[in-house]
Amino acid sequence: MLVSVFVAAGCAGNVSLNGDDPSSSHSGKSSSKKAGKGNEGTARKELSGLKESAGGSMSGYSRDEFGPAWKDVDHNGCDTRDDILSRDLTDVKKRDKCTVISGRLDDPYTGKDITFAKAHAIDVQIDHVFPLGLAWRMGAKDWTEDKRSQLANDRDNLLAVSSRPNEQKSDKGPSEWQPPKAFECTYAEKFIGVADEYHLSVTHADHTELGDMLDTC
């Protein structure tokens, strides 16, 4: 969807996955890797409790159903996109309190070091780990708009990534799209944690693939 990294063997990327205050890090050095929703054991327990479903259709879906894009949900005066850029990039420079104009991204979806510049902002996008279109099919269609907006702006469900893999991922679930092996553990923990928190169901194929990804932890 166009639009929290933890120490474990096989998990890579320089993004914080725990919803930390984005202003609390990034002094030009890589942020320390931290646990997301939990460890592998927690993720496996959560995965076993997820409801499996074939999912509904995309009928009625639009991004607008999840509220305004990048709403300032934490009322810090900055929109969610700039919050995530501030959190996930290093060597961050800002035009003002909020607007990120440059930085570097250790891209979790390619393993490459990406230079971000505001003039070419499309090169770095904010991905919903559990895609909004997929969430719509897996239960969000019946939610209130307020709850959908909460999911769309939940830092635990957001990652700054390079544009090409994000566009390839689109609204696909784990059985249709996978990140590099080095990031599968973190990705699975994130996806499962969000599904568990919001009581979203998953397809049988996605359930199986998520289990396989946890095997890389």
C-alpha cells in the first residue's frame, strides 16, 4: 500500500518497530534494534490464535475509508508520514519541527542503503505491513471509520521502505509477497502482532507462510 528491529538471528534492517517517539532517536547514528510486538514465542502464540478466513471482496474499498492519509493521531503537530520518516531514517534533517527533508534509509525490503531527499520523496514510501486493502477483506470493512483510521496510522503497522518493493507488495499478504530472508522474522512478528491486536483474520496460505517466516528467527 502506497501510502515498529530487534536483536535476533537472521533479522535485519535499521528501523524501530515498537512505536517509539520518533524524536527520541536519530542523532546521526543508527538506532539500536529493539523488539516489536514480542519475540518469536509470543508471535507463534498469537499466530495460533488468529482466525483463518478466505476473506471478503474488495467491493466498497477505497483509501478514504481509512480516514485522511497520514493523520496526526498523536497530536504532536506532525503528520504520521513525517513521524515515521523521523523514526526510520538516520542522519535526519528537517525544514522545521516536522518536515523531513533528507536522511538515509537502511531499507528493510531490499537491504540497500537509500538516500532520501524531499525533492524526490516518492523514492521512500510508508508501507502498511498489514495492507489496508487486505485488512478490508479480512474484517476492517465492518469497522467504524475511526478504528480503520487508527490502523492506517498505527506506527506498529508502518515502515519506511523504498518505492519499488512497496509498489510490488501493494495489498498482497505474506503468501503472495515476502521481504528478503534477513527481514522475514521481523516482518512476520509485525504482521502477526497487528493482526492479533486488531482481531484481523488471515488466509490459510498466509497463516502457513507466516509460520515459515518465524522459522527464520
